Amino acid sequence: MVFDAGHLYGLILLLAAVLVGYLLYAGRFRKLKSGELDRITGSYYRGLHYLLQARTDKAIEALSEALENDSDNVEIHLALGHLFRQRGEVDRAIRLYQNLIARPTLSFQQRNGVLHELGVSYSQAGLFDRAEELFRQVSERSDAYGSALNSLLEICEQEQDWDKSIQVAQQLERQSGEPQGQKIAHYLCEKAAREQAAGNGAAQERLLKQALRANGDSPRANLMRAEQLLLAGQAKPARRSVEQLAERRPEMIPDLLDLLTRCYRQLDDGAGLIQALQVLFKRHPSPELLSRIVALLRESGDPLGAAEYLTAEANGVLSPLILNALVSTRQTELPDDIRARIDQLLLTLSNHLLQSGHAYQCLRCGFTGRQLHWCCPGCGRWETMVPAQASDCAHG
Ligand SMILES: [Zn+2]
């Protein structure tokens, strides 16, 4: 588990709340000696100040001092535990939580909170069994404690125990009412991929159908199913499933082109492929689609048609990929007017060229990579990676 900006923000809010609580308390009762209150709130203020500056060491120092004067304050213990973990001192965090959990004075809610933090620490230390046990306890103790189940799910995913992941996700769905079909479909796809690797076609098919029942829109399950159909010689249903997916998830079109091409090839329908891609391009223009259409036109023995189509459509999707198509087209024999249009496009493009082409970026955390990850390596969310196209430089 990574200590991110969101956690830091949460800590800051927590400390601010504790501080406000003290000031209200002092304002109402004025029982503490003024020096004592100053000392306590002073430590908090400093802790808060250092947290805001992301100076972990100093914040730990200040909060430890605050605890010396106020050892019953559970929130400060939790904040300290967070900071230990942030510094990589998981053992220290675990000891702190274990001491805390031994206190009989904890409220039910506090106790669950500490157990949860302890579970996260175990998981961070690689003690998955203990973490799992704790998260189970917490989720059984309290129906509303969905975050324990979420943490348990994280562990099951890390262990790649897909059966258990499915179970926990279903439990989470029942308890929280939040649909988990998207995740469950991925778990079933993971299982299907294992069966595929083991050569168990029937089991793979069964799992993919289950995945599609869990989430009919699952692009991964649809893709795997289409691939399987194609391999079984059933190009028509495979093609239908890929084309439906392209309509539902146009951002995936570049990744569907190879499979779609193979479907049409198996049906021996080259002209149909070009036509289908041109229809698709009208609705969802992209550099990948354009360069594929141009390549297919050229392959089909119509280089002039390819050049005309390229120069007519390139303006909306200028990108490094299109640069490549323009340059290679320019090397063929062309009428002067088309050559002039290509030169104009090259000039425009060279003014715009910014970054590399077909990389992927996570919509949630901004992680970028060269390949499509179903589960973002940056934030662990599913299906958040999209092609980060340089094509938007055409509009900018
Ligand atoms: Zn991400």
C-alpha cells in the first residue's frame, strides 16, 4: 500500500479536527491549566505544520511529544502509525497498533479503525495471512465496514487468488450495494487466461461466458471471447463481437484493428474490411484507423486512392503515425496537386509535433506506459488506462 497525497490530506484533516476539538474543549471548560493546554496544542500545531510541509521526521517528533502529554488520544496514535508506515518503518507501526489494540478503553469504532490499520500494516509487511484474518474479523464485526473488505480484496488480488477475489467482491457487493461486476469479470478473465494457457478450451469458454454475465460490457471478456471464436473458425460471431465493442468503446479501436482484420481475412472479405473501417473512421476518427485504412488501400492495389484518402482525412488526426504515412506516401508517384497537399500537411504537422505516439495513460493517476494494462500499475484501478494520443496536438 502506497502512502499517497490522499492519505496525507486525510492525516492533515484528522489532526486539524483534533486540534479544533481541543480548542472547543478549552473554550468551554477551561479546566486545563493554560500552560498545559498550550503545550498540547503547540505540539499539534507543529505536527500539523510539518505535515503540511510533508516533513515526516519533524511531524513524528512533534506528534510523539503531543502523545507524551495526551497518551489516550487514539487519533494521534493512528496519525503516528501512518507516518511510520510512510517512512517505511512498518514494524514500528505494527507495534504501535498492537499496543493500542490492547487498550480496554477503545470504542467499538476506534477498535475497528485500529484493526484495519494493523491489517494494512501487515499487508505492507508481506504478512498476508495475518492481514487477511484481521480484515475478515473487521468485516464480520461490522456490516458497514466496507473498507476492510476492500483491503481484503486488495490482498486477494496481490496473491492472484481469483476464486477468493470473486468471493470477497460478491460479499462487498452484498454489503455495500456497490456493483462489483467490472472487477468480477476481470477475475474470471484471469481464470480464463489460465485455462487457455493450459489448453483447456471448454473451461476457458465457460469462464468467459460467466465473465460476460458478470459484466456484458467487459471489453476484456469480449475480446478474449472473440479471439476464441476466431480460433475456432467462427469468424462471423467474432467479427460481430469486435464491431460491437468498437462502437461501445471507441477509445479501444486502435487495439481492435488487428483482431478485426483477422476476422475479415478469415471471411476472405478485404473490400468489406476497408469499407467497415471507413465507416468507423467517420464516427470515431483516429490516426491508427486512418493509417490502417491507407495501408489496406495501398495493399489492395490502389495507391492513388490511398493517397487521396490520406490527404483528405489527415488534417483532423495529425500525429507521428500520420507523419509516417505522409512521408511514405510522398515517396510514391503522385499527381502534383496531391503532392502539394502532402507538403502542406507535413509543414503543419512539423509545427505541431510534440511527443511520442501510441502510449497509454491512466485517467485516474496519470501513470503512462508503452502497453495497455488492464489494471493500472500506478493506482491499481481496473480499466483506467487509455491511449494518450499525440493527436490532440492537431486541435491545440
Ligand atoms: Zn492509475
